[in-house]
Amino acid sequence: MSRIGRFWNSLATPKKIPRFYSVILGVLLLVGFIMPLALNDQQLYPRPTPQLQIDENDPLAPYDRGGVPLKEPGIVKSQYPQFSEKSGMVTSYLSPIAIGVSNTTIYYGTSIYSSPGGLIDEILYYSRGFDTILESTILMMAFVVATWVALHFTMKRREEE
Amino acid sequence: MDIIILGQQLMGYIPLGDIVLYLAPVNLFMFASALAFTTLIAISRTETQVEAGVGTLKDQEVKVDKDEFKIRRFLAIVCGLATAGAMITGDLFNFTLFVCLIGIVNIGIVAAVKQIDVLDAAFQYGLVAMIAILPLFGGAAMILASTGTISLLEIAHIPTTFMMIFGSLLLFLGVAGETGVAPFYATKAEMFRTPGSPFLLIIHLSSLLVIIRVIEILLIINKPF
Amino acid sequence: MSASVLVPTVVSPIVVSLYVPAIFTGLIVGLIGLMAIAYQKDDLNALILTDIVGMGMLILVAAVGTDLAEALILPGLVVELAEILAISEILMSREMRKKGETAELIPLPTSMDMEVMTTAPTFLAIILIVYGAFLSGFTGGAVAGGGILFYIISRRMRGVPSDTWEGIAGVSGIAWCLWLVGFLVFFVFPQYWLLALFLAAFGVFIKVAFKAGLIGVIGREEFNKK
């Protein structure tokens, strides 16, 4: 009986909580090893077989999803195509600089999502844009908290002395 | 789309690309109450705690100064809005992001205090919140892997598999850690021992509403009835 | 090129067969991190170890192996980094209160008295910012932010007006609003999708760049106090 009491007491100590939580989570993760896990092959936004586009010397490999910039939309298999009217246009878009670079090298695809346009931008800004807005809000809030603590405590302290 | 979620007829939906916010009566009610409470908090002032001195007649007032008041009110409003958003979102991944936003804002509301105990509790809560990212996003990813979608409106029609149950268990544990419900309450209870009452209450309200919402999501995924 | 090369109808069998090994890897990584957290006693160690747990999460998401999974990794990664940033600051504040000692905001092991810090900062910073502007988005923001960070840290002795911090923070917030506008344009006026794309891409770029720059500004103010 006293052991159970001690256990309940330890639950009331904040310092023990992360360890307690990680033990419970670890036990649940162990269950994952005996679960029948399998990937459903009917997925949204599927991508071609690895290396397939690279073997075809496609300059945009492995992110080529078809389409002509500003004219034809690329192929996008989104959840609700009816809710994104211009779906695929962002995917096929390449900025003039990007077109220039992709004409000179067949390795442009490796950096395609560091220029406006492309498949990842379509998902990040358009079809799942709300996720990215939330994510940047989280980053902003973390900065608000961290800089506020830094400006008011970590730095003001030195002035007081 | 004419969809019935958990026996409720949808009153409407807000399509934002793949992310569809849906307005069922229960969700709408929770959304409205979260917003109403946030408005109340935005226009209220903080309490003042009085620490009685032992053996003397000197009482010490623990007040919240202007700067602290401002940042806390700001974070409390963000927390209320995030809670309201989490009530009506119809996308699993979107929901996990809302929960993460609530978690980090909760830490921020108490980060401005001077009591060491409270700071320690906030830090331990933050640790749990960080560990909880694994089951939150991992669970959502497992449901995505086994169903091929993360829209709750679609998942409602897909028969449940063992993998979905496992994924939703992970998701629940993640939300439990991120909101600090029992048996992980100790860190959160400790965080309340600081002045600034109305803003602290949003921490409570957000975890209550999020837990109700996650139960609804678990029912949608697992379809026990 | 045929459509099946561009986008297949089903996920390729290779990815499906790799799923279970990938999930097991993720679970094992997560377990290692969790076990370490359960055993250790030091708070700082626990904070660093949560990063390993985060790695496990990234593997679980990446195992799905679609373009969607690739896009979902970014929020996961950013959430983790953001939380570690805020929590480490709280840990520092708590330790300083407990011990009554002060610490450097950005502790530097050496005095950083290097040739490159006095001769090249402007040149390097301009190159990084221009290249970052070409990249745009998160990647570009990180590159340009690195440039600003480097410039400010190397110029720390000169001193910049103390309200710079608020100015940069304000610009960062305005950039975030630009992006919100871009997001709304996508749905309210779909025919202007190109404008929306650029608003979003450069909103993110400015925001991320100045976020990184802010670290440098805080660091510089700290140095100036000596």
C-alpha cells in the first residue's frame, strides 16, 4: 500500500513527469513492433519509382510532374481538386532563372524547391497552405517567447547590477 | 458534399484547398465558446495575489507589471484562437499543428514569471510537449500510411484497421502529453501558482476543449458504433 | 514523357516494401531517445535528447514516401526547432535565477578574432542575401538569414541603434502578413495564383531571414553591454 502511495506522490513531482511520460510512450512504441504494419498504395500525391526520372535524364528529376509553365497545369493528385481551382499551375511554374538553369544542367531538380514554383510549393503554399501558416505561427510564437525572456531577464539582469 | 459526421448533419464547410474546416453543431458550439472566452480574456485585467508575511502584519502584493501583462494577454489571445481553430478543423495534420501551437503558447504564458518553481514546471512541461511531438505526428503519419488520406471527412468512410487503431492511440497519447491531462497533470498544476489569473485560465480551457475534440476524432477514426 | 513516369497511379512497390523497415527504424530511434530520457537525471541532457525523439518522428513521417509526406516533414521539423528554442531560453532563465549568476546569451568558445570577421563581412553577407533572394522560400530565408547573422556578429563592436531590434521584428511580422494575404488570394482570386505564389514565397523568405537575423541582433546587444 505504501508503495502505491509513493508512486502517486512521485506523479505529483514535476521533475518526474517527463521520465514517466517517456516510459509510457516507450511501452506503446514497443507495441508497434507486433502490429501488422503495411503501407496502403493508394496515396495522395504519389511520386514515381525512385531513380526512374533520373535515369531518363530529366533536368527536373525527381520533381518533374509535367505541365508547361504558365500554360498547362502539372499532374497533381490532391484530396479535393474541386476546392483548388488553379490546382497544378504552381506545380508546373518555373521562374525565368529556374528555366535558364534547368537548360544548362540535368541536376536542377535537386534544388527545385528552393525557387518559387514546383510541386513542394504547391503543397506548402496552396493545397495545404493552412498547415504552413500554422507552422510559421508556431515558429513566431517560439521567437516571441524566447526573445521576450531574453530581452527582459537574460539581458536586463546585467543592467541592474 | 453531403456528409454526416457522428450522426450530425454538417451545417457547412470552409474549403482551404485540401484542408477543409467543417461546421457540425457540436464543433461550432465549442468554436463559439472558445471565441467568447477569448474575448472575455482580451478585455479583462489580471488579479493581484497577496502573500501574507508570517509573524508580521506586512502583506506583500504580487503584481503583474505592464510589459508582462501585454505579452501574456497577447499569448492568451493566440491560445484562444488556436483552441477555436482546433475545434473546427477537418484535417488530422492540421489538428496536430493546432495542438502544438497551443502547447508552445501555454509554455509562453507562464515563461514570464519570476518564481523558480513555476519556471521549473514550465520547463518540465515543455520537455513533455517536445517528446509528445513523436506520437502526435507519428500517429498522424501512420493513419496517413494506412488510409492514404488525412482528411477526417474521408477517414469517416474507411473501415478501421489495426494500424489505424495504433495510430490513433499514438495520437491520443501525444495530445495527452501536449495538453498535460492526468496522469501528467503535475507540471501543469504547478504552473498555475503564479499571478495573472484570467490568462492562466485559458491554459485550462484549451486543454479541456482539445481533449473533447480529440475524443471526437478518435470516434471518427475508430468507428466503435 | 508518359504520365506514368511523371505521376504513377499507385505508390511504387519499392516504397511499399521499404515501409516496414523504415517504421521499425523510426520506432527504434524513438525508443533509444525515450530510454535515455527515462534514465538520465540532468535537465539539459533531457532537452538535448528530445532531439533524438524528434528524429524518430521525422522517420515515421518520411516512411510514407509520397510528395505529401515530404511536405509534412517541414512542419514537424520547424515545430521541433521552435519548441527547443523557447524551452532552452526558459531553462537558462531558471538556472540564472536559481544560482544568481549570469551567462552569455551566445557563449563563444574563443574571442573570434579572425581576419575574415573584419575584412569580408559586407561582401559575404551581400552574396548570401542575394543568393537567398534567388532561392526564396524557407531555404532562401535560411541562407539570407545566415548572411545577416554573420554580418551582425562580425560588426558587433561598431554598435547599431538600439531600436534596430524592434524594426527588424516589425518587418518580419509584416512579411508574415504578406504571406497571409498570398494565402487568401489563392482561394479568393484563384486567377492571380502567380501573385499569390510570389507573395507567399517572398513572405516566407523575408520572415525566415529576419528571424535568423534577430538572433544576431540580440547577440550584438549583449556584447555591447560589456
